[in-house]
Amino acid sequence: MHVEPIDPRDTRWERDEPAYRVYFWDETRAWQSTEWRLTDIDVPRVLTWAREHAEGRRITIWVEATDGGEPGLLRLAGWEPVSTNPAPAWVSLDP
């Protein structure tokens, strides 16, 4: 982990009510996923909800964002088992 102080004035926008996506990956089904969109919820409750509904499946959690007007996702926790890139050593596969 790397920690450093930061000036909060370097950002251009904020959202107070983000939407999250939780993907459950099922190894027994060739890593097929089921996806859920969660709103009106904060990160600790997203993590709790995901753990309570995992049923032994791997979890990836994202927050929705836009970049240049295009929709996208920012990874918050977990790693997709179908990714062509291996998970960095610092990534927890069990959020």
C-alpha cells in the first residue's frame, strides 16, 4: 500500500449518489457472471450485500462513472476471473 497526502482541489466533479455494480462469478459455470445494479446504498452496505449473496461465488464490485461522456466502470473490489490480466498481488479476491 502506498499512502500520500493529497490536495482535494485537484478534482473537477463529484457525485454524492453513485450507482454500484456487483458481479458474481460462478466457477462451476465456466466463470459466467450474474450482475446487479445497486443504488441508494453506501460502500459498506454494498460490501455486506455482496458477501451475503455470494453463495460461494467470486465477487467483483464496480462503481459506475463516465469519461468523456462515455459510460464505464471503476473497480472497487475483487478481480474478474475472465480478465486477460492477472490480479495484482495487492488485490483481495474476497471483498
